[in-house]
Amino acid sequence: MCEADAYIRKKGETDYVLLLSSVDKVIPGETGILLESVFGEQKMLTAKINEMSLVDHKILLEHF
Amino acid sequence: MCEADAYIRKKGETDYVLLLSSVDKVIPGETGILLESVFGEQKMLTAKINEMSLVDHKILLEHF
């Protein structure tokens, strides 16, 4: 499977923490990002995508 | 490998066209999005992410 793990950090910080594993869908919206895992778990958060590396299975997010 | 194919459509249109295959990295910036394939090919474009489905290997973009 090709899901990725989503990590997030606070604005200006350097360290990321795991937010949600096995992410399938990433849907940015007006006010934030909706993540959905392969198990159907959803997380909506006010953040932006810093970088995604699909080969490394990593989604790096940052709070506004 | 878990790369995805990036498709793009013009604002307000319904049909997507293939933009770049085998995308590894997706890096949104102030003025647009940088895509990089596993082969090192890069494309920078003024667009936003509509939706990504990693399990389906699809990145759907839309021009501003």
C-alpha cells in the first residue's frame, strides 16, 4: 500500500510529531486540510503542507 | 514504488489532463507548487491541490 504518515509541527518549530498514520487522502480547503486514513479516520486541521515525499511515505505539515 | 501521477485542470473545467508521471515530491510555495518526479524532472506551476489520493496514486491540481 502507498499510504503515508502525516507529521506536523508548530509554526517556527523544527521538530515534527506524528499526527496520523496510513494517510490515503489529502484535501486542502479554504480553512485547512482534511486528512483521511485508509481506515477511514479523518482529521481536519488548520495547517499547510510544507512538503510531501511519496517515496518516503511522509507528509510534513505546519500549523498556520 | 509509491509515486503518483499528477493531473491538472483549468479553473472551472471538469476534465483533468496528465501533467507529470511518477511524482515523488510535492512542495507547495507562496506562488505555486513544485513537483518532482522520481527521475528528477521538476515542474513549477501556479496551481493548488484539489485532492490527493495516495492509494490511487493520483494528485489532482487546478490552475489558479
